[in-house]
Amino acid sequence: MNTRIHSLPLRLNHFLYMRASVLSFCFLAVLISSCKDTRLKEHKDWGKYFEDKGIKNACFILRDNNHESVHYYNKKRCTERFLPASTFKIFNSMVALETAVASDDQLQLKWDGVARRPEWDKDMNMREAFKVSNLPYYQEIARRIGPGRMQHYLDTMKYGNMKMEGNIDNFWLNNSLQVSADEEMGLLKRMYFAELPISERTQRIVKTMMLMEQTPGYNVYWKTGTGSVGDKTIYWVVGFAEKIMKVKEPEGSMNKSDFRNYPFFFAENFELPTADTSKKWSQVRLDIMHDILKNYEILPR
């Protein structure tokens, strides 16, 4: 009797120990399986591209899809969410096409006659509006989509914090909707490979709208964004680059060589006091993007 009573705690302890060991093993297995296909590498040296221009709060994240690796500068900021500003035009364009608010990228909207910027003040289609980042055009697009459908796609595609507060034509600027550089990069990767829960056609059209540089050796696609929060301004550039390389075919193949596009996805953001107009920061962010893509040997030096 006494032996059985005293042995119960020992058996219970053994059971709890084994259960904890199994749970720990399972957790470790999940962790390993989630990371095994992607290698992470920090690039502290990328900080010089920001610091040389007097920028202290910045990040850059790049996914090398060919080697299943992710490279970053300032990991903490890469996972911190900020208002997307005009980078949201990528998402807004996809929803417009998917809901047939825009039948294609040639949807023409009339200028309302209000003078804002010379590049905005005219009738234009969606492809043109995307290139010049025409805010009034995309505000009208958002109004036509409406809050119900917009929220549906924010939830479906899991864009940032998926919050839409205030007016339907301003929520990506008023700091309610927020997204991280890591999430922006992930959205673009899924769009590139048509993995988003929308039509392949929609993703293909928006991808072509993002093309800004085209050469025999590489293509670069991007969208910039600028938004203010309090007394600071957030500067974005998100996109992807294709390195065009000649690939040898196996012996005996009819086609001895072929050119293939190897994609790299990236997102960059930094913040500065709104009062700082010492440089043309809208151009600086693109210069830094090019510097880092050259450093990683995606673009020629």
C-alpha cells in the first residue's frame, strides 16, 4: 500500500517530464522546419548608405529567391509597421482590377479641375496615374471600391494590420493602416508568383505597372511612398528586381542557351523630421535602393 502511494508522484513526475520533452521536441521541429528553407543574413555594412546621407532610422530587407535567403539591415525596423502611404497604390490597383472597378489598366478618370501638381492635373488612366502616383485618382478608385469590399481584400490578403479607420479615401495615409517592410516584401513575392488569393490576370497587370527600369541585363520594378506621422516623415520604396542571365542548356538540347529572369524582392524605409528639407529625399531613397542592389550584385556597379 505504502509503496503504491509513494510511487505515484514519481510516476507523475516522469510523465510530466516526458510530456514536456515531447512538447519541446515538437516545438523545435516546427521551428526548424519553418526556417530550414530560408537563410537569414544581417548586413550591417548597408547602414553606410543611409548614414552617409545623415539618415539614422532606416531599414532595408531583400529576399534572394534563387538561394532562398533573406538579407537585411536593421531587423527590428524591418518588422515594425508604418503607414504605407503611396505604396498602397499597389494593393489599391489589385483590388480595383479584381472587383472590376477598373476593367483594365486603361480606366480613364477625368481631372476634377482642382490644381494640385502639374503631373496630376489632367485626365489619365490607371497605368499613367500609377507612374506619377496620382493621389486624387486613387482616392476616387477607393471610393468606388467602397469600405466593405476594401476590408474584405485587406483581410483576405492579410495586408499589414488590416485596419481601415476614417474615410475610405484616406485610411492608408492617416496611420490607421500600417504595414512592415517584411510584409511589403512578402506581398510582392506572392504577387510576382501569382500566389495571392486573386486572379493571375490582376497580379500580372499590376506587376507590369510597376516596371520602372528595363535593360538587357536587368529589370527593376518599384513603388515609392511618402507619409507624415506627427513631426516625422516616412519614406518608402518597395519592389523587385530581375537579373537577366544566360543559362546553358544540357548537352543534346536543341536550344543551347536561354535567358532567364532571377527575381529579388526588397523593401526600404526610413524616417526624418518633416522639417528636414536639406536633400531631395524622394530621390535619395532611390539612390540608396540602387546602391544596395549594386552591392548585392543584382545591378551592375
